[in-house]
Amino acid sequence: MSTSPSRTDKIIVVDDDARAWMRNGLLAGRLVDGPVRLAGDLAYFPFGEHPDKGDFEVGGAVEGVVIDYAPAALVGEPGWPRIENLHGHASLHRVELRVRGHTMQMRPEGKPVDFTGVEARINNIEEDSVLEVSGTGRAPAATVLTFLRASPVGASLDNAFVQAQGEGNWQVPLSLHIPLTGTQPIRVAGALEVKDASLSLADTLPTLSNLSGRIEFTESLLKAHDLKGRLLGDVVSISGGIGKGEKGLVFEGRLTSEALADVLGERFKPLLDGATPYRFAIQRSPEGAYDLRLDASLEGLAIDAPAPLGKDAAARRPLQVRWVDRRKGDASLDI
């Protein structure tokens, strides 16, 4: 008795979620040339479960492709900016759908981010379909920050970039893992790669200038790699991270009397002289509450003030300032 599939079976069965994604996600484009290769026993078509029984592939060059790969209806508000003006190659090989883009754009709020090395892939259109998208974007800082705000990354990082401003040309390697069944969480892995750039998270905060290095992010954490710049007029190094499994984002540098006077006010300028090393750490709990801590020995900084506040430059007088946002209670400030 034969155990091979009946030839009256459906030629190809596409997972309902994958079919819905292809119907709603593949919005436009032109297949320039699409040769078809088909060989083997058609009882096993499209040969996803039985690659030894035959082969099937259709594909070719594509132009002007538009893919709404992760709309708000699938992933929740605000959704991901769609892929536009993709030029590259598309193919369906057995049960794997793949689109490779030599060039393409995402246009958050109408501002273009140019991507290269783009790949969109559904590993199996018949069952447990997962969409994977990867590529590297390049754009001016203002456009990259708009991209972060207009995508789910902004909310996952507690909207840290809502008021942010920056300068320079930034690079953004990005990959997304999106289960189309809707039962598994979306995974994000990306980075901001900067060189001689500037970044200010808000008008009321000091600007990081001459910033170079890499800031990695996922759907649940942010991490600094070889990140250096200038803050409050002096060199600063940034390490560590915030989010799941991280112990805090740490800034280490020197506070100069000039910088302190700029922050505290002009009337403090005659009272301060010199500089002191500092360590500033930002921690974020799983519940989203922030813990900020500043430690400085004050060694090297002279303070011309009556006792007990005054000191000469050589004296150590450890200073610790801690601010805690409990989210479910009052914030506290300890000095």
C-alpha cells in the first residue's frame, strides 16, 4: 500500500497568518524576470517536507518593492516604518520566501533612511511562519532619531529619545524576528554607530559631543560599547547598559570648575577652581523605575566657602547624590 500523498491533495498549503501577511504586507513592486524551476514527483510539491523528492523555485530581479512588513495591526502601535523603493531579488524556494535588497528606504514621518544589505525572509510559509528582516541604515542623526521615535524601539527604551536631538551621520544595523502567528514576542537587535557625533536627550540636559562608538539595543535593553565623547567640557567614557540583565549605564570623567559653574550658575564661578573625577550611573528596574547615582571624591576641586563647605584642592570630601524614581510611589533625592 502506497504511503505517498494523494495527487488530489492541495498543491500548496500556505499558513493562514503567512497568507494574510503576504496579502497585506507585499504592497507593490515589479518582477523583472521570473524563471521557474520545477522537478520531481508533484505529489510532494512544493517539497518543503520532502526535499529529496524534488525541487521548486521561482524568482528573479525586483524593482520598486514596497513591504509593510510589521504594521501596527500585527505588532501593535506604532508599527515599524515600511520598506520602500527596494531593488534586489525575490524568490520562493520550496517553502522559503526570501527578498534580498541591494538598496531600499524606510521613511519615518516622510524622512528617508537609506538601507543596504537588506534581507526579508519567511522560513516556512506552510507552518509556524516567522518573518526575519535585517539590514543596515544610514542617515543624518535627526532622521535616525525620528526612526527610533516612530518605531516600537522608542517605547521599549522608555521613550528616552522623545526629546532627543543630534548631529552627524549615524549608521543603524537592525534585525527583526517577527512570528506571524502572533503568539510569540517580537525580537529586536540593533545598534546606533556614531563617529564625531553629538547627542542631547533633552534641552535641559548637557550635550554629549565628539561622540564615537556603538550603542546596542534590543526590545528590552540598551548597552554601550567603546563609547566615548565630551560632556560638560571634558572627556567622558560610557560603558555598561540598562535593561534586562544589565547593571547600569556608567559615565566616567572629570567635572571641571568651569563646567560646574555653567550648571550651578555664574555666581558659583569665583568659588570653584580645579577639577575632580566623577562616576554617574543610571540603573533601570524590570518595572521601569530609574535609579540615578553620582559619586565624586571632590579631590582636585577647591571650594572657596566657609566651613564646613569650603576645602582646598588636595582634600578629599566624598560626595554622593542619588535620585530614585519608584514609579509606584514618590521619587526621592539623597545627598
